Amino acid sequence: MGIENEALNGPAFALLLTSLYVLRFRGWTRPGRVAAYFAFFLILETIASRYLMPEGAFGGGLGLICLGLTVPVVVACVLVWLHERRQGEL
């Protein structure tokens, strides 16, 4: 894990924030907004890591942690979506 793995941090953090948005605000009903939300945070994280943070500020492991935290959130999103679909709320 080194600086070469830090490129994963931005997309992983953006994916985690986007999955939390989808879960909280039922983002599966507005996929365009979800894509815009992901793009916004991806651009924000990329700019911040490239120009505002010192090199090596966050290790390469942060991206893996964010991806690991994204998995249960995505599972929860799918379960809530299936439950709402089954209840006829969607």
C-alpha cells in the first residue's frame, strides 16, 4: 500500500457518499441525480487530493476502507428497494 494506491481514495470516497445518499433519499427513483452526486464528489475529491492535500496525507488503505464500508450500505439499499417493491410503495 503506497502512494500508487491513493488514486483509489477519491472514487472510493465518492462511491461511499453516493451510496449513503441513495439509501437515505431513495436515490433509485432519480438515477440522474445519483450520477450527478457521484460526479460532484469524485471531482471534489480529485481536486482536493491533487492540489490541496500534501502527498501521502491519506494512505492507500483509506480507499479500501471506504469500499469496504460501501458494501453493507449497498446491500441495505437493495434490501430496502426490494421491500418497498414488494409492499407496492415504489
